Amino acid sequence: MDGKDCGSGFNWAFGDRTFDGSRLFGAMFGGPGRGRSRGGPFGGGSRVFDQGDLKYVILRLLDEKPRHGYDIIKEIEERFGGMYSPSPGTVYPTLTMLEDLGYARAKPEESGKKIYEITDEGRAYLAENQPLIDDIFSRIAEFAQSIFGEPMMEVHRGMKDLGRAIYASQSKPRSAEQIKKIKEILDRAANEVEAV
């Protein structure tokens, strides 16, 4: 099977299967994944958002328009270029807290789902914390640019070529010795990249 670029930046196709490159990258190389990020834009720990940051992000999104909880999760994921998605276990409790504080309210729909909207108190709270919120969204944008800006796109293309070289050659199975050598090459490359 031949690997090919699917045209969406960081997706790979092998035969009739398509892989989301950003998620594959996270799964294979320990990078950001669903509900977590290692060394993301908000510090070197395992947290993407500092304590309390998520409530500002959600409020800003609700200020743009009313949203379902799922829509909030997908919007945050999109703004991170698919490299991070908050878990429902963090988003929904935060929405409940914002309701308790009077900054947001939930309206039930006929489908039984809740749609959340910001209140006047929530808008006032946003205005009081505008510099902090602008800083949070600036860091989100910088993170997305660092992943999907043109310099990193060259790295992504290199990762795609590496994936093709490792997985796309199915005509002749590799021996245990060849696989061991590939592992040694990858370990060496990882050490060199970390030292850059």
C-alpha cells in the first residue's frame, strides 16, 4: 500500500484507510491528545489550562453565541487545530459552576438537550477580566500557529514521509533485526530533536 497525503494538512491515507495525523501524532509520540496536553501553551506541566482558565474560555465562547456543551468542546478542539480537546468531565462541571455563579444559564430544548448562553453578569465578569482572557486566547492562537504555521508544516511533511517509510512498505515484511534498527534510528532522532 502506498501512503498518500489526503490534502487536509496532516492526514494520511494508506489504501482505503485514512488516519487523522494530529491524533496519530499524539498517540504515537506522546504529544497532546484528548483531554490533555504535554507541555502545551500554558506551561510545562500536563495541564493545558491553568486552574480557572477554562471558565474564561467557555464564557468567551458563550459571549460569541449560545452553544451546547458538545459544541463548546468541538470549538475548543478546532481552535487548537485538533491537537487538544477538553473532556466532557471538565467542560460540563465548569458550565454548572458558571450557572451557579450566575454567569451562564442553560435553556432546555425540545430534544432534551441544554443550550447554554451568557448572562449580563457573565458579560460584566468578562469585561472585568478582559486582559487575562485576551492573554489566554492569544496563547491558544500562538499554539495553533506553532503547530500549523508554515515552518511546522515542513516538520509535518517530514513526519508524513517517516510514517510512509515505516508503515507503507508492505511488499516485503521486515525482519526482527531490521525492526530493531528502525527503533534505534527513531530513538536517536528523538534524542537529537529534544536537544535542539
